[in-house]
Amino acid sequence: YHSSSRMVNVQREITLRAIELLLLPPDRGASFILDIGCGSGLSGQVLEEQGHVWVGCDVSRDMLQVAKERMEDSMEPQNSKKDDAMNQENSDEDNSNDDDDDDDDDDDDDEPTPSTGDLLHHDMGTGLPFRPATFDACISISALQWLCYSNSAAQSPKRRLIRFFSSLYSVLKKSARAVLQFYPETAEQAVLISECATAVGFGGGIVVDYPNSAKAKKHYLVLSCDRTSKKQLPQALIDEQVDHVQVAASNRSGKKKEKPIRKKKGGIKTKEWIVHKKETQ
């Protein structure tokens, strides 16, 4: 997954879209962002490129190891540049004498830049282990749907979702937003996730990008800790039409679509058809 250039590009695009949907104040500068289900660190790398400080958590130790190696590798080009500078410096000393001050300046310019991220092994379904009001924002890429499945008979998807959203609401600042991209297997899963989020105090809804495209369609759960906020959901990216699904599921209709009553083959009228005809006359 993390070695596929196509998947890396898709992950990058989704992360950039999630950051866009956070609607972070442009004058704030760096934000402290929680990355839930950070996996191999692809989304964290994008957060760094955007100038943010982040903490990523994931249930897979193997994926976290890949993320750790990725963070270490991101420093290697800087070290390589430093080695090249030192080799050039030695070559220059053989040909001419340079000032020590110039050498010091070169060394300072080639110092590696440390990562602004940190990693934590944790199962988000057990709740988030951070202090209240810690983070300015939260993103999650392709992870939330896994809470809808049970690994054992003792696990309840709804209880895990409630526990997760309750802890997320706590660790975010009151002005914070969260954007969680996920792949619901069914419409019922999307409704369950939305209802659990609103049950703990979140406002917001689901933004569906490219709703008419089987490949490009993406679901983003956009949440705000301030339910009194008058901000509307961000506009979805569309192909032909916008598809917004509000968190509040009260508008859903429980009525089933009635099937038209048809005649039997050969023109023989059924009892249901006769009763329906009488009622409509």
C-alpha cells in the first residue's frame, strides 16, 4: 500500500482535501493536529508539508514502524547534502584556503530538519488517551469504517463508536473541527457513524465528493465541537450534482417504496389488482 505510487497519490489528495475541509484560520500558522489511523505516515507527511505539528495514532505496530522509518528517511536528503558539502569543503582545502566562517555557515545551512510529528500505538475504539482540549483539529484517512466491525462477540460497533467520538469531543478544543474520511460499506453504516457523532455533542454532517463517480466518490465526516455555529457544511466537489447527507437523521423516511401492482400474464387480473382498482375509483 505505502509503496504504490498510485495509492500514495490518492492518500495525498484525500489528506489535502481533509485539511481544506478543516477551514483552519489562515492567520493561525501551525496547528496541533491529531491524525487518527495514521498508518504508514503518508497523511502526517502532508501535514508537515503544510507546516503543522501532529500526533498520529494507529492500531498496527507494523504500520507505525513504516511511519517511523518514513520520518527518519525524510531527514536523509539533508544529511546527504551535508556530506556533499563536507566533500566539497575538503576538495576546496586542497586547492585553496577558505575562511572558517564560511565553513561554519555551510554547516548551519545543511543541518537536518527534525520531523514535527509523533507516533502512538493505540486502538481508537477504546477511546483516545489525551488530555482535554489538547488539539486544534483532527483528521482521519480511511480508518473510521473499521469501527463498524467486531473482532469478537464482546465488541459492539455502536459502543466503540460512541466511546471514540466521546473521547474525540473531549480532546479537541471548543473551536476545533474534525474531518474523518471513510468508506462506508452500506448506507446504514454511514447513518450509524453520523448518529453516534451527533449523540456525543458534535455538529456537522457528511460531505460526499463526486457522488456520481464509482471510483472518485469520497465520504468526509465534517464535525464541529460548536453545535451553535452558523457555518454551513463546506461544498462538496461535484461532477453533476452536490450530495450532502446531514448528521441529523431525523429527515430520513421509514416508508418503503410501493411496487406497482401488475396484472398477471395473459390479461388475468389478480385479487390485489382488483382491490387496488376499486380503491382508486
